[in-house]
Amino acid sequence: MRAFARTLAVTILALGGLLSAPVVQPHPATATPDGSDWAAGSLITATAQPDGWHQLWGGAAVEYWTTRSTGEPVRASGALFVPAGQPPAGGWPIMAWDHGTTGLGPRCGCQADPEREVLPYRRREEDAIMRFFLAKGYAVVAPDYLGLGVFDTGPHPYLELSTEAGATIDLVKAARAARPELSRTWAVSGASQGGHAALGSSSYQVRTAPELDFRGTIAIDPASDVEKMLPIAGPWVPALPGQAGQDVDAFFVSILIGMRAARPDAQVDSYLTDFGRQLLDSVQYDCLGELTDRMAGIAPGSVLSRPLSEGPFPAVLRDYMTVATRGYDAPILLLLNATDITVPSPLHAALAAQLAANGVGFETVVGTGGHTELNPQMWAAMDAFTDRVFAAPTVS
């Protein structure tokens, strides 16, 4: 048992801490729509922001309607950036950017709120990618994801593929309502949790947004196949040392909180100790920085009263977060670091193997950096990929 626990600890450690964010308090609850003209992707407001917001230009904070996985309408928020000058014939093509893990509560997403900042290194990395796309002549939209924006819609359903995809696709639709010079042509990109969201958006748009002109996906070290590993956890999992252990706990607890909020059929509370239920209640609105700090010294096993491999949890988990490995209708670029230990590189290899086995069109550039780190070859691949997928005229 000790050997198994050590193996499990190492495995979970390798999955740890998908990135960073600040601490906020929940925004007051909002009402659901009752008008007959409501639709997912409809615009609520678009508020222009000064140049320099996110270190970019042409920005606006957008509020719009999306849905939970149950179909219930909820308000969401995100950012929109439009290139300077005159749009091409057919309008500006759109690149959606899906951010990495930032926490569980309102304003943790940090995209729509001009007053919030994530940790400086994180903002520099993500803003640099958005600036790259904007400079190439693409409008950029960046969703906060459900629950992470300026509205309190309950804890963020962390790694729930359907609502990540819905928030992304619906923001594309809302941005086009806010700025008529945007075309129907779009692509999606993202890193870590955002890579998971980008692949989800690519697969979901086939049936949820056929009226748009989708061109392709860029996924940087995406979270994938976690649903195959998480059910090995149980009451025997020990506390993991140091900051890395706290990162692991934050990742683990975030999934449980997201499942608990979005999928009652998973019966998450039935797997928790009294301490586990109290812990999840107390951190369910934390942004990642605070959540990670609060995990100091907490053993994952102390949260669980029985193995996650039992009962309904594994099947619901698969439905909740599994990345599709077939059914895509546009090319995919995977940018993967072989030395990634946050989303371990064997999981990246498994995703690529499954896509290849199912005949999905994709290409891969492999680096040797840390999680979501881009080397010059990866930047060049993004440049060439976007040039290629947007080479055909945009569609108005």
C-alpha cells in the first residue's frame, strides 16, 4: 500500500497546478432572462477600454449570454480586441483565446475586468500571445469562462468541456453583434485549461455554430486524459510536500468543486469526509493564488471517504471533461512540451496518438520547455498555421 501511495503521489504531483490568479469576493447574483428574444451568444453590453488595457489596443469588455450544461441561461463576460485600420473584405477574422487555470470564483478569469490582474508573468505570457494575433490582423476574443467573470453564477465548473466551449463560441457570436466589421471566419487557441477549452470549442462548434466559418485550433500543452487518472485517488493519498503539493491539491479540489456544482449526478458529497465537505464549501469561490495557499499541509486523502473509482463518479467525470478525439472538421496544431510536468507529457502523447488513430488532421511541434512555454519553433508554427488557415477570404 505504501508503494502504491508513493506512486499515486508522484502521479498526482505531475498533474499539479494549472496556473495562477488573484483573490476576489463574489459579485451579487444576477437574474436569468425572461425575454423571448434571448439566445445563447446574444450581446448584453460592450464597453470600450483605453489603449493599454491588457497591454493591447482596440479593447472592449463584453457581457453576453451563455448557458450552463443544463441549458439554463447565465450571464458571462470576456474581452474583445479589434485591429486598427480598415477591415479586409468580408471583415476581420476572429481568433478566440482561451486562458489557463485561474480559480473558481467571480473575476478570477481576469479578462473582462479592467481592474484585475493575474500574476505578472502570467499576464505577460497570455497578453503576448493575444498581441501576436492582434498584430497579424485578427480580432481577438477572450472569455472568462462560466463563473469566472464579473457575474456570480456559482463556482466555476472547472474543466467542464461543454461550458468552456459554450463560453468561447457564444463570445464569438456576441463580439460580432458588438462590432459588425467582424467576419464569420474564426479560429480558436488556448493553453493548459485553455488548450482543453480550445479543443472543446473546436469539437462543439461543428453542431452548435454551423453558421460560422471555423478554420482551425491551436492547443498549447492542453489538459487531457485527466479523467483516466483521477479515479485512482482515495483516502490513502498522503499530503504532498511544499508548494508543488499545494498546487496539486488546488487542481484536485477544483475538479471536485466543479463537478459538485455542475453535475449532481456525480454525487460528489458521497465521496467526501466531513472535513472534505467543509473544505470545498470554504474555498469554492477562491482564485487560484488563495486556493493554493489554503491547501498547505492538506492531504487529498483527508478529503475523501472512499475511492473515486467507485459508484457514478468515473462515468460522470468522463462525460464532464473528456476531450473528443474524432469528429473535428478543421486542422489542429498541437504545441507540446516533452518536459511538461504540470500536464505530464505522456498525456500529451496519448492525446496525439488517439487523434492519429481516428484520422484527425493535426500537426505537432514538440519543445523541451516548461508547461505552456513557447520556443521559437512553436511561435513560427503558430505564425505559419494561422497564415494557412486564414489564407482563404473571410466570410461576412
